[in-house]
Amino acid sequence: MKSEPIVNGIRFEAPGPGAWEIERAHFLRPVTRFAVEPFTRGMPRGFAEGSARYGLLLSHFQPAVVNGFMYSQAVIYGAPEGASGPPPKLALWLLLRLHPRMRARIRQSRLAFEGKLWREDLDRWDRVDRPRATEENLAFQAIDPAQLDADALIAHLRRAQAHMEDMIALHHRYNFAGVLPAGDYLAHVTAWTGASPGEALALLQGTTPLAKGVATEELEVLARALRASAAGREALARKGDPQATLDALAALDGGVGPATRAYLDLVRFRTLGYDVSDKTGGELPDVLVRAIRAAVEGDRGAGARAAIDAKEKALRERVPAAHRAQFDELLGEARRMNRLRDERALYSDSWGTGLARRAVLEAGRRLAAAGKVDDPEHAADLALEEMIGLLRDRRAPSAAEIAARARWRETATLADAPPWLNVPPAPPPPLEVFPAPARRAARAVDAITQSVFKDAEERNTDTAVRGLSINEGVYEGTARVVIGPDDFGRIQQGDVLVTRATSASFNVVLPLLGAIVTDRGGQLCHAAIVAREYGIPGVVGTREATVTIPDGARVRVDGAAGEVTILGRPADRRAQEASP
């Protein structure tokens, strides 16, 4: 029976039969109307292509938007349309063994693991898809929408939305190439040794270089040029307008100017979120300047190789001798593929979404000048055809209606929407239901799901939050509560990032951080990866850090214990500073 819960007087109607779960990892607020079509079309298209290549039972997640909130439903390959979750145990057993298409799918899964199909995908990414995406993004970036007449801008908006959809599809086409080897390694090693996921995944440190800064290669080239240039270091050290600092660096002769321009070309139009409402790197010049300064200062993770080698040796000794060669192989594959986690986002949808934002803002400026929207940013709350209609001098929707949409998007949170529409699905079937060739993939996918999305279950208090330990070490610093990219400008060197979840878009501010704390995420989430890369303490999956820890509080992050303690609140600090 369909359930239609009402939250704060708003009815949430399921978009179809079966269970629909609210999306917590990417969209923590309502999405813009412009982004609905690219995401709901591009994500399942790319996801299904990737899962078919690896012969997985999970075909894709079908997204849908309800009252602005993104929901999704797991679609199982071979299941009837509208079915949510796996079929009943006996039906699944028969389906997996008797249905010709399912048997072919399972053969594909076996061949994918035996042939290490992800190696072919990484090679294709490096030789074909990443260069092509870069070329397409740069070509689109070369078009300044402010210089287009009305008809040309409308055509550009259509291309921008289609390009955004294609970049989202490209990202999700590489989902399993990027994470399946890590899930396979994790499932085997934890079974062999009893090690926690955090212990096993600690050995992946150093394998995701892009997590250490957007456009890592270009940023490293710029950092080297600045270390060799007194004029460059002087320009970088100047106080004042950060955009003026970037302009001064870009104008310098020698290696600094070209290196600055190459870096800015790759980051200025990448969105720092998932939606066209999120700012791009170029809109936050202060963040870019501070990231460049941190890169020039050097790599805080340097010297960690010996510690990783020691951890690897200790964990390997816990593996039964008969499996140690396989342990070496699995770890090698996970390390080989781990960089794809961030690369697929930053070279595809992060860039494509940022370029779409550029076009939407230009439309918003023209509509604001005509009095059809109150703020250029409100254009993101128009569906594409509504935006085109207003540009062609139609009068609906009104500026007041569009402003109301923007207020809802900016103020509503996950607390304003039910976590499920219709009843939650049944738990996944036991592994013995699967034919032997399909069990390995099922174990790997389960390990991924548990390690990306599962939060901690420990009880929190008013003075401490507890989560999953993702990197050892203890750090004390100022908590900076960051709800979205608009808050990036408040981050100072050495702050403790407290946020709901991170994504590859956060990479631009990561060089500034002393520790990371999140509400959501497991051992394979983005925050866990970057904490390991930087060698800084991290605690994820606390559920309540952003509502428990005040912005500006003094906190202690104990990475090994998975605990964050509030040492002093902002009011306490102000009182101490005011006392004689």
C-alpha cells in the first residue's frame, strides 16, 4: 500500500510503487529545478552501463524528486518493473539459475573478475574518456555566455543542460571500475583477518593523489614554480583582495604566470557541490589563494610511506599463509584503481555542472534586469523550459513564486522530509542464494555499500560525538561547521572541518584542514579517503556533529577512538578573552 507521509503540512507522495529512500550522500537540501532532468536521466544511464559491464545484480538506482528532495530506488536486474529490493529468496534462486539473461549476466560477472576488467576501464579513462571530457569541457568553457544574444543564449542553455547530463552519466559509468576492487579487497581481508574496515583501508593511503587538491598535477607545477620564484612568493603573500592576488600571479613572467593560468583554467568553473546552485572555484578566490599557499608549504602527508608499509606487513601476517599471495593481488588492484574515485567526478560532472551554472547565472542576470526574478541566483530554480519562456518575454512563473522556490531550497533540510516513501525494502538475500560465480561480486558490493553509507551507532552527548575512526592521531583546533560550498570562505588554516558529508568538490579546501568530522559516511566515503591521504585525524558517520558542535568551538578529534570532544564553546572563549 502506498504511503503518503505529511511533514510540516507538506504531503510526500511516492513517485511509484516500491520503496524510495531519500538521498543523503550528495543532496542534503532540495535540488534546483534546472538540475532535476540532467541528474534523473544521466545518473541511471551511466550507472546501468557500468553495472552491466560487471554483471552485477544491482542494475542502477532510479532517482526521482519529491518536493525538491532527491529520492532513489534500487532497481534489480531481471526484477519486475516497480519492484523494490531483491525478489523473495526462492524466486531469486530460480531466477539466477534458470533465466537465460540472468545466467549471461552472471557469466559476465565471473569474466569481469577473472579478467580484471577494471584495468581496461582505467586505460580507457586515461586514454579516451578523461581527455575527451577535458577537451569538451574546455571547448564549452571557451564560450562566454555573456557575449551571446538572446537566441544564442537559449541554444547555449540547452547545450549546457545536455552536457551536464552527459558528464553525470560519464561519472556513474565508472562507479564500479573505481570501487569494486576496493570492495573485493575489503570483503576478503576482513573475512581472513577479522580486521576492521578502517584497518584494511588504511593501506590505500597515497593512492588518491587528486584528493590532495583539485587539478593536482597543475597545482603541483604551480607550487614548484612559486618555490623557485621570489616575485611569485611575494605576490602570493600579499594581503588584500584575493582575486587581485590571482591576477598578479597569472600576469607574472617565467613559470609562475603560465602555471597559474593552467591551474585556474581547470578549477575556476568546477562546481564545489553537485548542483548549479553551488558556487564554482572561481567564485571563491580567497579559497583558491589559501589552497595555493598550503600547496607551496608542502605535503603534510610526506613521510607516511614507512608507516603504511609497517601496517601492511602487520596485516599481511594476520592473513592465513595460503591466502597471502591473493592478499597481495587484491591490495594491488585496489591501490591501482583508487584514484578513479575522485578523477571521475572532477573531470566530468563537477566541471559540467559548473559550466551549466555559468550559463544559468547569465540567464539570471538578464531576467533580473528585466524584473522577472529578484536575484540572478534564482534562475537555478527554474526548469529549463520555464527559463527559456521567461527569456522570450513570457510572464510565468512570477518573481514571487520563483523566490518562494529559492527560499525552500535554501532553508529546507533532510529533517523536513521522510527518510522513506512506502515501506523500506527487505534486507538483501543471504549469499548462499547466489551461484558461486556471482557471490564474489555480491560480497564486494555489500562491502562497498556498508563502507560508503553506514553511519556509526554509538550514542552521542552534548559534549562529545562518536563515529567511525578513519585515521589515527589526535588534533585540537577550531571547529568550522560547513553546510555547503558557500561556507568555504570561512575556513582558516588548521580548522577542523565539521560537515554533513564531503565530496570531491571539497578537495580545494582540504590542504587547509587539521581534521575532518562528518555526520554521514563510512570507511569508503570521500571524507575517509582524504583524511588518509593527508594523514590527518578523521571521524565520520557521527550522525549529529553539525548540530552538536557549535561553529567556532574548540574541539579535540581523536581519530583512533572515533570521538570528537567539545573543549570550549565560542561564548566561553569570548568571555575568557574579555576578562581582565
